[in-house]
Amino acid sequence: MAKTLILETIASEMPTGVIVLDKNGTALYANTFFLKSFPVDGGVEGRHISSIMENANLLKTIDSFLEKRGGNSIDIEINDGSRHFNAHIVPLKDKGEFSLLLFLQDITEEKRVETIKKDFVANVSHELRTPLASIKGYSETLLDGGMDDKETLREFLRVIDRHATRMARLIDDLLILSRLESHQMAIVSAPMDLSELITSSTKGFEKQARDKGISITSEPTDELPKVLGDRDRLEQVMVNLLDNAIKYTPSGGRVLVRALKLDGGVRVDVVDTGIGIPAGDIPRIFERFYRVDKARSRELGGTGLGLAIVKHIIQGHNGRLQVESAPGKGSTFSFFLRSAG
Ligand SMILES: Nc1ncnc2c1ncn2[C@@H]1O[C@H](COP(=O)(O)OP(=O)(O)OP(=O)(O)O)[C@@H](O)[C@H]1O
Ligand SMILES: [Mg+2]
């Protein structure tokens, strides 16, 4: 096979942009990936690099290479609007002729993941610091003499206990999420009866609802086809959705669970008549740590991980998740699972 054909194919198929400049900074050649990433009407050949790319730092670096007509190859990161590239710049000398090769690798996705990781660590630290600061504050007050008064002692210990419980819950939820994400907590689907799950999980919340003056019911769900699901994980979904429905519904409200047989599967709705969610927040509520009203949710003991867990579990079932909500009227969270047959 002809070597030129091989080299041409590599250049046109590689997922890295390549552009070659002459000693004046005029483009001699660009490969397909470069042209796709930095489209220029009429192609790049014969154009100066400054009319092809805008990044000031990159242009300055190129200039200094052209002035020196040499140097060692270097890597710089450039930011082009919402995209990030790693530019590998290689000077080339051949029989007194000088040219510059630029390799541009799109690292937008890596940058995005890096930001998510940084935000995550910052969020976790913040969420742990808040209850820890309270535990420390209250225990210090007790040690400074506060515990001589029995009433104060009891009250402060209760606060300490509440914050410690919150921290333990946060860590439990984080472990569940991390196991789901790393697939250590595999979703093992088998044919299962959703009516039984609905009845039992609704029952589990009767006391919590009664204490808050909320009615909770599940509609009769006879004749549902069996679905493919992991019972334990789906129970977690029901618990998280019901917990939210009750938590975000004021006294006097209603919570209803119903299941509908649809084409190819079953949809479960958890309906509440609670405070609802503003339209602008709906796309974000499944993100880790996102809460519409941070202070309020924290007061209710929430960490903002419940719906992130729900989303992971439903995704792991290849199911669908949906929310409809109107502030002041209530919310309906629905998930769809495929039938087993
Ligand atoms: N049924 C609902 N009605 C109104 N708002 C809701 C409802 N469910 C969730 N939300 C909003 O979405 C946010 C995220 O919910 P999520 O379950 O992930 O976290 P949380 O309930 O705050 O904490 P956690 O579930 O970890 O205890 C909540 O803080 C709340 O603002
Ligand atoms: Mg929740």
C-alpha cells in the first residue's frame, strides 16, 4: 500500500486538529478535524493564522516561535468560548526552511468532568462542615460548664444527636450514589409485582403522614403486568419520592400513589398537593446537592441527594423519569418501567 495514502488517511481520520504554518505564520495545510473545529470560508490555505484562530495567548506563543525560528515544542491550553483545547506546538526545521505544526486536541469533556469533580468535593466539604460546626459548638459550650444544668445538657445533646444523624445520612447517601455510579451496586432486574411494592412503601409512610396531618393513599392497582426491576433499588426510589412528597407538602395536603398500565410497561405516579417546584428549577433538581430552598431543605434534614439517587436507579433500569409541578399546587413525579413479558 502507498505510504502517502496511509499518511493522508491518518491525517484526515485522526480526532486531533492539525495545522501547518510557514515561517510567516501563513497556513500551508489543515486536516479535516481542524477544519471542522475552526471552519473558515474558502479553506485555510494562504491565510494568516491570526485570521483563522482568535486566542490571544496562542497567537502570542506562535509569534515568538516565528521570531526565534526555533525552540522546543510546548503544550498550552486554550479556551475558545465554551470549548477547551490542548495545543501542542512543534517547530520544524528542514534545510534552512522553517515551519510550525499545531496539534489541537479537544479537551472540553475532560474539563467538564474536572469541574464537576471540583464542585463535588467543595459541596461535600461544605455539607459536612455545617453539622460538624454545630456539633463542635454545642459540645464546647457543654464542656465550658453548660452541662451543669441538666435541662441545657439534654437540649444540647439532642441538637448534637440530630446533626450527627444528618452527617451519617449524608455519608450513607454518598456511598449509595458512588456505588451506583461505579456499578458496584449492580441493578439486578427480575420480573416483579409493582402493586405489592406500592402498597408496602405507602404503608411505611402512614405514620409520618399522619403526624404531619397529610392523607396518604394508593389507588387500587390490580391487573398490572409484572415489570423488570430490582425490588430493593425500586423501594429506595419509592422511599425517596414519598419522603419528598410528604416533606414538601404542608399539613392538610394529600399524597397519592397510582400505577398505570401503558404500552410496553407500567408508569408509577407519586402525586402531592404540596409547595410545588418553580419551572426554572425543575431541570436541576436531579443534580447532586441541588435544593430549591437550601435553608428549608436543610432544616428538614435534607442533603439534596435523594433525587440524584432516584435518577441513577431509574436510568439503571433503562426506565424514564418525569416531573410535572406547579408552585403552590403540587408535584407529580413519575417513573416508567418496561413490562417483563
Ligand atoms: N415533591 C416535591 N415537592 C416540592 N419540591 C420538591 C419535591 N421533591 C423534591 N423537591 C425539591 O427538589 C430538591 C431536591 O430533592 P432531593 O430529594 O434530591 O433532596 P432533599 O429532599 O432536599 O434531600 P434528601 O432527599 O437528601 O433528604 C428538594 O430540596 C426540593 O427543593
Ligand atoms: Mg429528598
